[in-house]
Amino acid sequence: MSCDHDHDEDGKLPVPDHVQEAIRTLIRWSGDDPQREGLLDTPARVARAWKEYCQGYGEDPAVHLSRQFEEVGGYDELVLLKDIPFQSHCEHHMAPITGKAAIAYMPRNRVVGISKLARVLHGYARRLQIQERLTAEVAQCIWDHLQPHGVAVVIEAQHGCMTGRGVRTPGVGMVTSRLLGCFLDDDRSRKEVLSLMGY
């Protein structure tokens, strides 16, 4: 097998031949000609795009929670980040999942920068996923590493495997949630956080 690599017009890192050939095979199987002008560079572009879509495999999302702050001026109420956009791909059809998340926690004695919550979400989203697992992974990561009184994660997303194929029903959103600690055990805390999240 050849070990040659092609570079795209931007001179980016090479893509292995066997990866590009797999994409050419898919193009042929779909009914098109990978040798026509508009598709010549497509295999390399698609491969790089998928490397980017799945870059979460190369990181541990928990690393974003390693820098914590204990001087919070006695603040011990809810911390909530809403409407965090994300994109993922479903593991069943490799179709896009596009949505937004709300992440909340009730700190015990330490907090993290709010951007870190979004980074945890993106670290798990940039893998082949199902929405249920993504929701659970984000919540568990925050629970394990911040050790707060409670964690709540709600994700609302549209799935390309449902909107662009199969039943073809655009505009349908799926909502998943994972509640831990006080948000699971205490009815008042649960109602408060879900209300603030808009649910």
C-alpha cells in the first residue's frame, strides 16, 4: 500500500491515502465520480473535517476543571450557564446533532471559570455520540471533579438522522436531562434550577 499523502490547497497536514480512498469509495457507492473536478479534493477535505469533528477523542474534558477557585466571597448559590451552542454527530448514522445546553451546579466550596463548563460540553460533544450519553457524561464529569452539592445538565438538540433522512421531520427537538445531588434529591432545588434553565 502506498504511503503517499496529498495536501489540500491550504497546505494543511496530510491525510493518509487509505482514509481518502475510503471516502472515494463512498462517493462512488453514492453514485458520483470521485475523479470529476468538483470532487477531486473532497476526500482530503472530508477527512480533515472529520478529524476536527471528532477532536474530543484526543482530550480529557476533565482537564478544564483542574483550575478551581476557593475565594468566592462566601457565594454558595446556583451557578448556571445557559444556551451553550454545540455540535456533535450521532454514532448511529454519523449525522449532525446541533443544539444547546444548560449546565448548572451548586458549589460546595470551589468554583471554576464559566467558560470551562462550555469546554467540558464541547470535549464530549466532539465525539460520535448519543444525546443521552452526552448529557450524562457532562454531568458526571462536573460532579466528580468539582464535588458540588448538585449538578444539573439539560440538552436540547435536533438530529440530522431524523430531520434529513428516515421520517424527515425538521424542527423536532429532543430534550435530555441529568440531575445529581441536591437537584435530584430536593424537590425545591430541582424546580428552581429547571425554572431558571427555562424548563
